[in-house]
Amino acid sequence: MDPDPIKQLQGLLDDPGKVLEKISSIHSALDSIKTNLPQSAGAETTVGQAQRPGALPDDPVFGRLLQALRDMQAQIEERIQPIAQEMVRYEVARLRDQSDEHQSALKECLAQIDQNILNCLARMDEYQRRCADLSALNLRLADLGAVPEPLSPTIAIDNAADSIVARLDGLRLTGKI
């Protein structure tokens, strides 16, 4: 393992699963020592010592080793908890930023839709005006005895929403949408 604590910390940040794996391996090692030690030292075990599973021998070296492992586990947990909290705060901030970007994009889409609706209404007004102009021209042609030009289909613009729905239906019928 790298002796540089910064690199060790970076390694933990890169893969938080390693920390849990390391703690689990320490627990496994302790359990292995607990179960194997009484069997190997069985001849030295006195009659008064219990040999139940999980019983700790009175060996001071084992006790110090066990305490050192517990201290290491506590230090690891003490160092990891602030890192984990910082990672959660960072992820929350990242997700909020991402949400803000999406909100801005949605607002921009709505602004463009609104602008397109306003443009559509302006075009509908222009269409109505041109239809009236063309009808007037046809009347003048008829007054002069000429055959009036056929008018393109007109749309009623009394209600803009109904007119837009009618145009959408017409586009669907022709397969354009």
C-alpha cells in the first residue's frame, strides 16, 4: 500500500467499497484468530478457561493485537465518516446544479414556445388581413366582369385556440405530423 496518506485517502475516495472490504477482512482475521488460537494452544489452556466460540484467550499479545485492530477500525471509521458526509454533500450540490440546468432549459423551452405562439397569432392576423384583401380584389374583378380568382381555404380566426387546433387536425390528416 502507498505510504502517502493523501494517495491512500484518494484511493478510498475512488472506491469507498475498498474501505468496507478492508474492515470486513479485519473482522474475518479477528474471527479466524479467535477460533484457531484456542485450538492450537489447547494444551496450554487451563481447565478453568472456557473454550466456547468467541472466547478470548488471556494472552496479552493477542489482547494488544485485538486492541490495535479495534483502534485501527475506529480510526478508519473516524476518517471515512467525514469523507462520506462530504461526498454526500458534493453529490447533493452536483444534483442541485444539474436540476438548475434542467430548470433553465425548461424555462427556455417555454419561452420559445410562448414566442412561437405569439408569432403564430401574428401570422393568423396577417392571414386574416390578406384573406380580406383577396376577397376585396375578387369583388373588384367581379364588378369589372372578370372571373374572380379562386380563394385558398380560409380558417376562422374568431378563436385562436380553435383555429390552431383545426390547423393541427388538418396537418394530421395530411400526414405532416
